[in-house]
Amino acid sequence: MRVLFCDRHRLFTESLAHVLNSLGHDVFFSSSPEVAVEIVAATAVDVCVMEMDFGANRLVPAITWLQQTAPPTPVLILSAIDDPELLAPLLRAGAVGAVSKEGELEMVLDRLTTVASGGPWPTNGSAVTRRSSLRSANRSGLDDLTRREREVLDRLVLGEGTAAVARGMSVSHSTARTHIQHVLDKLGAHSRLEAVALAVREIQRGRLHSRRYPEPDRRPTHLESA
């Protein structure tokens, strides 16, 4: 799968990109909708993820153009706020749906693969939730994680959901959920995706190491320099 992220605030998308890379997918970045169009004109991608903060005036023309490619390029909107009025013109232009920056990593990855493969957009429940601001990494919080909780964080970074964590660690579903909540509490994170973003940033800085994660010098592919 080839994924293009169009996002000015890369902390969230770089977390997703590292997970996608570890799963064998190709990831590219663009800093604007206009550049995203240029990238797709030069190389086909399976799905384009665009941040809603660019605004409808810039997103609608880009989304419209991406729907005219052969085949059309699916567009997924990345948002930190649940606002149907802001999302409506993007959906009318051809975007297939929106995912939240506060959503579970497993859910976001599932939406990406579903859209890239041409599958239907889920209709059960809203994909966009309340606004969330990403806290700075809490170094003492990382230090406070137990060995078991570090394993849980490793698994979250790989995109595992509660059921997969439970199976991999041979614990009950409720125990896995409790471990995950303890990790979030100690990191000061409001969501699993936020915890993963914090973990990836610390791995890149060399302050957190993981046997289950690519080495810190492995970076997502960039078609555009930062």
C-alpha cells in the first residue's frame, strides 16, 4: 500500500508512517494540498490522507482533482475536531470519510487499508471525535512504566488493539485493557494514538528503545523535504 500524508503537523502522521513502514507499506509526505496534487500527478498512491486544518478553500480543489485521476485517488480526512459543517464540503468534493487524531491506532490503520482497497466506509459510529492537543512527552512517565507496560506500549506502536495485546501477552481482555489504561495514564496521553506518537518521538530521540520497533535511524520515505 502506498500512502500519501498531507499534514503540516507531522507528529501524528509520522507515528502512523513508522507503523506502516514496519508493516511493509510505502509512505510519502506533502506539506500542502497543492504539493500533494503534484506528487500524485508524478506517482500513483493508493490513498491520500489530508489534514482538515488546511481549510475547504484549499482542500476542495485538491480533492476534486484527485477524483479525476485514473483511477480516482481515495482521500481520507484527518481531523482533531468533530464538525460536520466543516467536513461536509470535503465529502461532497469526494473525500470518503474522516478519522480522528484521537482515535485508536488500530482503527486508523483499518480505515486506511479499507479505503486503499476500495472497501466501503464504515457506517457504525462517528470516526471523528473531540479536539485533542498533544502533550509533550513525559520523561518521568516513561520511566514509571513497568516491564509489562513497556511491552504493551511496544504492541500499541505496532498497531495492535486490545484483543491482539491480550492474545500476545496471554492475558484476559480486561487485563489488557487495564494495562493499556495504565500506560495512557502514566504518559499523560488522552488516546492510544497520542501514546504512540509520544513513544515514536522518544524512539527517534534515542531516549526509548524497543525490541519490537525499527531502529531509530529508519525513517519514512519523503517525496518532499521537510
